Amino acid sequence: MPLDAPPLEGPYDVAPLDERGLPLVIAARAQRALPPLIEWIEARKEALRARLRAHGALLLRGFEVREPQDFERVARAIDPELSSEYMGTSPRKALTDYVFTASELPGFYPIPQHCEMTFTARPPRRLFFCCTIAPEAGGETPLCDFRKVLADLRPDVRERFEQRGVRIVRNYGAPIAEAEGESGVGLSARVQRFKRKLDPWQLKSWDEIFGTTDRAEVEAKCSVEGFRPTWLHGGGLRLTSEHDAARAHPETGERAWFNHVQVFHLSTAVSEYRRLFARQRAPWLLGMWQVSRVLSAAQRRLRRSDELTMHCTHRDGGEIAEADLEHVRDVIWSNLVVFPWRKGDVVAIDNAVVAHGRMPYRGPREVLVAWA
């Protein structure tokens, strides 16, 4: 932590969750009401931001944050410039103008560690999560300091990624509404829905990514974001983009792993379920591991690399060595910080250096997200 960081005096307990320092916990004592918390944050905004940069994340715990509007007030107190533009792949529902469900993916689906929207031209600087329904088991949102990940990589692996970069290919299906046409639900629309059910990597159609069915608008947005669009037979869209593997923090200059290779690579589901089974030994995770192996192998045999729903290579188009990618995942998992959600928890994340993910769960769970 910077030695000149202003003190955080006040009626709350402030201490790191554990010796790793991630996240810094700000916990209520007797005073749990929301208005005093908002006032306290706004009076110490720069001090809180200094701690957020140093620790990578803050956890506000024990406060009366019950509704999406409460969460938005807390997030806006830390960073008033909230955004509603979302170019990511996870399905979400809007709850306010700036608050969304974190993900509508089924609970059995693990979400690997990633910094938000690294593949866009302007990724969010800060990310906020809030738990309004705490799961009985599982469903944690692990955190991972990607500064440590970059530093902990073997020098040869780090050098290969630094030199060869990352190339992302995403293939999106045609809009369902476009496939239906003016005559109602036709064959092409039914085929689109059927293909989505068969392909667990097909999370959205391209109109859901861009918020429009106007191809000219899509192409204009691609130009801004650095995506190369290719319109496909049948109305689909392929997006290709190249990225550095690491990035310097825009304020501190600290370098961190900052790309989506561990998310978009075809092998991701197999790798995540294998690690989850090794950690929890649950039979259903063993089943999902084997199912994902079969589905991934089928994708490999039936499609060329650029035809996969989501995949990553190096910038030059060469496949990433499996050993290199597994090493990256090993380092990420060795730096995971996992803690159970409590109702009302709010987590603020410095998106330039700290990643998040989601553990599988069963039963009710509601986690909200906002970003700036």
C-alpha cells in the first residue's frame, strides 16, 4: 500500500481478508445503515481508491444493501461514472439503468477467472458485484491478482505470450428475429434455437452483443473496438481481434496478465471441470468433465480453428501450446482467493489488475454487477 495513502478512520473495521491482502474488508460494526456508509465513502473517496489500487479489491460487508438501487448507490459513491455498455459474452438482465444480473448462465457452468472485457478498446476501470441472495453452497466469486499471475509465470511461457500475443475468434449466430422473418417462426429460426442447445459455447447471437440488427451499425462499432467482422453464410458473424497478453495499469504502471485466453480457448470447460473435480470430488463434476471432453473433441474434429464458436490462438494464428496454457491456468488457480458470499456483500474491483470468476452452485443465488 502506498505510504501516503490517507487513513480510513471511522465507525467500520478495516482489514485484509487474510495475509494475501485481497480483498481489503470494510465491515460494519453497530452502524449498518446505508446513508451513513454512502456519506463515509464520499468523504474518503480518494483514500478508498488508493486502497483499491493497492489491494486490488474492496469487500464491504454487513451493510443494509438489499435492492439493486441500494447497490447502485454504493457503486456510484465509489465511481460516479457508471456505464451500461456491455460487449461481453455472458447473458445478463438489466435491473436498473446501470445494474445487471452478473450472469444468466446455469449454475453448473463455471466461469473462469478474467478481467472484464479485456478484448474491447476501453475495458472498465472498476467493477462492482453485490450479493442479494447468498447461495447455500458454492457460487463463490473468486478473485485473483493478475499482477501476481504475470509475475509467477515461468519466464519462457511469459516471453512466448509477450512476443506472440493473443488472437481471439468468436462466431455468433444470426439473430432469432432475423431468422424468423415477417412470416413468424420459420425453419431457420428453429434451426438457430436447436444449434444453440447443441453448442454450449454459443451464448449469444450477434444482435445481443451489439444491441442492434443493423449491420452498418455493427461494422461501425467493430471499427471502434478493433474487431474484424466477417459476415457468414446463414446470417452469422465472425469477430477476430488481436491483443497483447499483458497490460500496464493506466494509473500505477504495474503490469498484469490481461487477456481472455483462459476463457475463450476451446479447452477451457474441460480444464475448469477437471480442476473443480480435483478440488471438490463431487461425482456430478466428474460427469461434466467427461461430457465437456467429448463435446470439445467433437468441435475439434468438425470445425476448423476459425469456425469454433470461441477460440484463441497466438496473434500469428499459431495454436497456443497446451502445456503453456495449462501452466497459465495452474498459476491462476494457485493465486485464487475464494470466500463465501453473504447477503448484502458489495465487492469493488480494480479491473486492470484483479480478475473474477464464478464457482458452480445449486439452488437460489443472485449476484448483481455494475461497472465504470
